[in-house]
Amino acid sequence: NLQKPKLTMNLKPGYWGGQVKILQEFLKKQGYFPKNEPTSRYFGPTTKQALIKFQGANALEAVGILGPKTRTLINSLLSD
């Protein structure tokens, strides 16, 4: 029984680590993160732009920061 990845914290530009990588992989699967751009564990401008697009497409405040509402939505999609 493989543990599904889950976002457990709020994330914003400048953050680094495994949580950012989960977010990037999710955004890539959804088509918001550029395919030719490697996921890096670093929350930089590319991740911010991808998150803004995702938020805008899902009627969330498109701020480019991963807060509780965006995190809840992504976690529900990750667990599918």
C-alpha cells in the first residue's frame, strides 16, 4: 500500500524541499508546469506561474502561494 504524496504545509516562493517537488510534479501532471522544465524542489518563478494558472483555472485566488484552500484541492486530486 503505497503512501500517496500529500501536501502538508503552505508553500511560497523561496521555499525548498520535498513538499515543493510534490507540488511541481502535480502541476506538471495537470499541464500547468512546463514539460521541458525539470522539477527541482525549489519554489521559483516557474512554480509560481504554474500555480497561478492552476489557481485561476480552479476559481481560487490566483496569488502563486500555496495556502490552505489550494492545498486542500490539490490533496483531494492527489488522492484520486
